[in-house]
Amino acid sequence: MPLVSVIVPIYGVQDYIAQCARSLMAQTYKDVEFIFVNDGTKDRSMEILATVLDPSRNIKIINKENGGLPRARLTGIKAATGKYIMHLDSDDWIEPNAIELLVNKAEETGADLVYYDFWKEYKTRSKLDHERSYTIADKKKWMRRLYNNGAYGYVWCKFAKRELYKDIYAPKYNMHEDIVFSTQLIYRAQSIVQLSVPLVHYIRTNGSSATRMGRAKRRIQSTRNLLDFYANGGPEIAVVRKQLLNKCFWRALRYDRSLFKEYPFLEFSL
């Protein structure tokens, strides 16, 4: 059976990492390498992680200086050796048969990319959520919807062949970095399959540094990520050009007009 690489960036999650790691160690599928990337966390996350890990599992721990979530993901991607790559945020957790179901779906269908449902976990309730149904013929529509809030950009609900990550462009900032990764994965996939089963529990109560950041600063960081992607991305940019620039134009107009000088192409984009 194929090897699966699960990448988990870690920073400031001492209250959540134990549940996350336990859910991974309990996976029914055994041929997995778990790659935990310590992004220079300053709390007890790594200490707690060490008490939960199963030494019989294939575990890689990578320590690096803090560089932000997208760079931590990229570090994990470069260390991955599996046929498939799965991402999980370190404050979330997954169902015990998640990887088994995903491998079975991918192998049965030959899909390059399998996307799946998830639970949003609030303090007193859970909400089932899912992406729309897309086929390979719809992938350009899916890509464009990432930029107008019509689709989820989360990379942790996309199970993809490692070959899709070759020379992938990684953004600088944390805000909406998933959209940049997901755009490239969807564009590169030659076959797409949906697994209509909720596998990830997405924690919505974690007051992370990103969520504590002011709304304007979050929007500016997100806009910079998208504009840098536009300037440095590959052929996928042609598909999402209009939607990406439209989103960035109005955000720059509202939150930081200096972006028009920093990215001159933006001023004449509409």
C-alpha cells in the first residue's frame, strides 16, 4: 500500500496539540509518515507532543526558526516521501479511519486530488460543512470561486499526490495562504474526486495570533499574499487573474492604498 505523508506545522498550540497528535497516532492506516514541523514555537507544544507520540509509528520532527505557516508547510512538503500528502493544522484533529478512507478512494479512482467534508467545532456545537461537487471539467470554475468566497481554500481538506507539489509556490504570510496552495493543486490535478465523508474536525475556538490580528492587518496580509502570487505564480494565474485582481483592488482601496504603488499593475487591473 502507498506511503502517505501527513504534515503538521506547530506553533503556539499547547492546548490543542495532544488531541491532534492522538488522532494521528490512532489512524487505522499504518503506512504513514507523520512530519511535525516545529516553527520555532515558544510554548510547551513540542514537550506535550513528545508525551503523546507512538514510537512504533514513522515520525519525523523538524525544528526550524519561526517563519510562518506557509514556510512551515513548505518545509514539510520538501521532507515528504509519500505518494500522497495530507495536511493537518495542529489545533485540529481527524477521524481514526480518515487516511484509510482517503487512500482507498484515491487508489480506486486513480485521482490526483481527493477533497472531503469536515466538521466545524464551536464551543457548544458542531457543524458539518462541505465543498460543492466538482469534476475535472469544473476545475477552472472551482479555482475562480476561491477568490470570491464561493469555495473553500483550505489545504487540509485536500488529499493530493506528492507530484502536484513539485516546485510549488509558497506565500509569505499566514493569511489565506491556503488559497495560494489550493489554486496550484487544483490546476495541476488531472483527475479530481470528492469523498462525501467528514474527516477533519476544524477547531473554531482557537484564538491564535492570526485571529487576534486586527481585521485590516489580516486583509492587508492576505492581499499581499495574493499579489505576490500573481507576480510569481505559474500558468494557473491566467485562470484566476480577473477574480484575484478584483479582490485585491477593492481591498487595497479600502485598507491600504500604498499597495497601488508597491504593485503598480494593480492600479490598472480593472
